[in-house]
Amino acid sequence: MRFRDYLSLFLVIVLGFIIFQAFAGRTDDSLNIKQFGEVNLNERTSIHYINKDVNSETTPIIYKNTQNPESGSSNYVTSIIANYRALDTLGEITVLFIAAAGLAFVLGEHNKNNAFGSDASFIVKTGVKILFPLLFLLGIYIVVHGHLTPGGGFQGGAVIATAILLKFLAYKDYKLNHTTLTILESFAGISFLIIGLIGLYTDGSFLTNFLATGTIGTFFSAGIIPIIYILIGIKVGAELSGIISNLINA
Amino acid sequence: MMILSYLLILLMIIGALAAVLFENLLNSIISLGLISLIAAALMYILKAPDVAMTEAIIGAGLTTSIFIFTLIKINRGDSQ
């Protein structure tokens, strides 16, 4: 290690200590940062969100019993991602789309072989043969059950892309059809926007949950949330697979 | 559970230092994947399974592989 490395390590430690000091020991009223456990939540805006359940305002929610709550998803993270803050999610998948498009613009030639030059060993190929359908199925399961269990479109799409990455690692000549990827991606993006516009037409605000939310905890529930999450899953899976394919075949 | 958290955080700091200090870039990338994997375990301990899944799949799986492919592309697999 050279002197420069020690110097930068020292500077990073000093900077981290300063930041830690600024937030840990501070009890000023000007910053409104208090010691852990001494915050009076009644003064904060967040108390309204803590008191208000994601699904209903007053009555308790009973699993597989309550009918038509506000947003019928039993995984409340999904409620926020695909319903309350769905516009943010639209922005996120747009960012991912722009990243994939930029990569394809720089590296997009699909007529070369992959980076490794040869097939993987027999053991890897057999393992991939077994793992690929299982991983693909797991990805679809995570996407489809996004409103019931942890996970959803982003995670499931990434699992599907990982399954395709395994195929690329095992076989030298494996190619993805980029036309199919483009069609899937465009279909998912346009359907997302159309669902949002239907909400705008029927209920007066973009991406409102305009369908009936059903019984909480059942598979067919939560209105548009599973539809939007499946579309996100298709889009993320197609985009990440395209990124991997462009990187390996460039 | 508290001791396990401290242990994981210590491992994370070691991984971060290793990622910076390794001469070989491939080792640095693998250390980065290790950091993401430990972060996923910490997220699970903090009762955020959604974030833990994202971190484990994207941080430890996809990002590591994309970095490695980029490394192959720019022909800098050997140490500088």
C-alpha cells in the first residue's frame, strides 16, 4: 500500500466520523433530530401514517375475511409500490428502460459469439438444465404472488434474468431473440400506461385502483395491483435479460 | 440477534476494505458481491424481506456478473 492509499483511508474515516457526530449526538431543536427513543411521535406527520392502516381507517383487518378494503393487498409494501406510489414506479421502470436502451445503443451488435469462447463443462451444463426451469418458475411465482408474499415484479423479473444468465454461462451459442424482448417490453410499458389512463378516466386520478379489491389474502384480490406487478415483472425481466445479452454478445 | 448483527456489520466493513485494497479487480468485484449478500442478511434481520430479496438478487447476483462481464470486455482481468 502506498502513502496515497493510507491518506485516502484516513480521510474517509475522518469524514465518516464527522457525519456520524453531526447526526448521532445532536439534540438541537433547529435540526429536529433527537436521541433514539426520545421522539414525541404526536408532533410528527408520520403518526397519521402509523395510525392509518394501509387497508382501512377504522375497522380491524381479518385475513381471508375482510371484504373490499381500501387496497386489498396483504403485503403492504406492494400496496405502496404498485398503488399509492405507482407513479414513482413508472418513473423507476422508465429509468431502467433508458439504462437498457443506452447499453444497447453502445454495445448492440448481436452477431458475435459470447465472451467465453467455449461451452462450459458437462457438470455446469447439466446443472443449468435442471436449474433453469426451476428458477424461471420461481421468478414467475414471485411476480404473480407479489400482492400476497414478499417480493413482486422487480424481484421476480430479476430472478428470471438470472435464469437466462445461467443459460448464457453454460452454452456458447445461446442467443436471445431481441424482437421478442422488444415486443414484451413495449407491451408491458404501454399496458401500464393504459391501466393508469383508465383510472384517470373512471375515477379521476392517474393509476387509481378502479377494480374491486375482493377478499384480502386470496389470489384474485387487490384490484389492479397484481396486474401492474405482473406487467412490471415482464418489463424488468425483458430489460435485464436484454442488458445481459448485450453485454455478453457485444 | 444483536451479536449476529454486529458480526455481520464487521464482516461488511472487512469486505469493503478488501474491495478497495485488493490489487486484482476480480477479487474486488467478488468482495462487492459479498457486501451485498451480508446487507441482504441484515435487511432480513431488520424485518424487510422485500428489500432483502432485491439486495440478494440484484446486488449479489446480477451486479456482480455484469461487473465481471464488463471486466472481461475491457481486458483488465489481470492485476494492474
